[in-house]
Amino acid sequence: MLTNELSKITRTTESVGFPDVVLIDNLNACNLRCSMCDHPNIKNYRKIQRMDWGLYTKIIDEIAIENPDARVWMIFFGEPFLCIDMPERIKYAKDKGLKHVLLNTNGVFMTPAKANAVIEAGLDEIHVGIDAFNHSTYDKIRVGGDYLQVVRNVLDYSGLLHELGHNGQKLFVQFVESESNEGEVDDFKQFWSSRGVGVKVRPKVSWGGLIDAENLQDNCQVVRKPCYWLMRTMNICADGLVAFCSCDVHCRVKCGDLNKQSIKEIWNGQSAEYRLMHKEHRFDELPEMCRGCKDWQSTYSDTVEVG
């Protein structure tokens, strides 16, 4: 099981003035019901929708002015290949000068035609969550998915990158380690790295206490540190509301509304107050979701990257 490197205090760096990482919920729908995810309950908290184009361009325009080097994920809590105009959204961001535009997908609908569209739009990096080496393990974790189809789609995507001359784009498969799949990590890494595909192995998170994460310790057993993700990242929902953090997938704690405010205003307003509480270790003053959250530990994890 991946270890949490809680001694890496130097990694806690705050983005000053503007976030270094932005997650945008261009579409918050998903086709799977993964065991380590609480997406099936999203309707209890917020509407399933695609972000309005005008709101999306407003967000991209501000990032382009304030921090074009930011890592901009085009999905926060959904499946990008369900978003019918995702290639146009990627192209808009690239045309505006954003240098790091990324996707996170389960890969089921990543057919060659759809892959070609996002590649040609200028995507910089894509991560495909698989989380298993064996078909049976995949079926238990990625409920509703198609293991063989995903493997085929990733290999086809890799081939397209070479065929189209887009070898600068990064392609990763991702493995979220848990008790149910930890025995397959080495086989997973060997299989994909031998085929020229990058591999990322990450620890499980609880999404702010929504699911069990056996890798995380009780906060009373460790010396709590500021959450690395919270200090650097803004998470924007499809309706323009800004969620507390990357684990606040249902936007239970709202930090602002981009229909009425700018990213910079929110980042240096309510979000800044929460970051200060973390820096000053005033954890008991945080919203309830964050007060007892253990996911900060995974932000210091010894993430394995191959390729």
C-alpha cells in the first residue's frame, strides 16, 4: 500500500494571488458507478448539467490573463467523453494560450474518433482511470465499465498520438490503490510501461468522508498539516459555484459563485480565509466537512509515476 509522506512539509506551498491548478466541471455526468467514488449520490446535492459556454469562456479568459501556466483540468467530477463539445472547449483554452490543458477519464467512450478530436484540439495530457490488472478486479471497482474496451481504447489512443505526430502529449493510465487491488500494482505497471504508456499509482481518498479509505489514519494519530490540494487548487462546478476543495465533489461547502465573481476575487476572499486556517493549524475552525477530513494525508502520498 502506498505510504503517506507526512514529513514532506516543504511540499506545502500556497498559490499566491491565483490558483496553480483549476478543475472545471464542464460536465458532471458519469457513466460508471465506481466503488471508490460517490458520484451515484451527486443528484442529492446538485443538478447534472453541462457548463454554459459563456461561463466557461469567462473562466478560461481569466486564467489566460492571470496564470496561463496553470494546470487546467477540463473535468472535476464527471466523464469528459460524454461532453459533446469537449474538443471545442479544449481548443478554445489552447487558442487562448493555456499551456497545460488536461483530461481525466474512465476511457470507456474514448473511441478512436473521439480520441482523434481531443488530440487535434491540442490537449496536453490525459489520464485514464483503470485501477486493475485483472478483468474481475476491474469489474468490482469500475462498476458498469468494460475492461477490454478500455484497454483497447488506451492502446489505440497511444497509436494515434504517434500516427498524428502528437508525441508531446502525455498519456497516463491511473491506478488508485486499495485493499481490493494492491496485489496487482506491479503487473499493472509492467503491462502498461512495456507498451510505452505512462503509469500513475495513487492512494485512495474518502472524498471528505463520503466513502471508506482504509489507507488513511485517524487525525488523532498523526500531526496534521495543511492540505496540499487546498493550498493550490480551485474546483469549479458546472453551475459556476466554487467548491471548498478537490474532495468536495458535491460542493457541500461553497466558496463563491463565478456567475457573479472572478476567480481572483474568490481565491483571495473566502478561499484565502480557509487556507489561512490550514496554515495556522486552526483546523477546529474549518467547516465540518474539512474539520475531520483525513484526505489531506493522501496529498503527501508517495505517488508512483512510471513513463
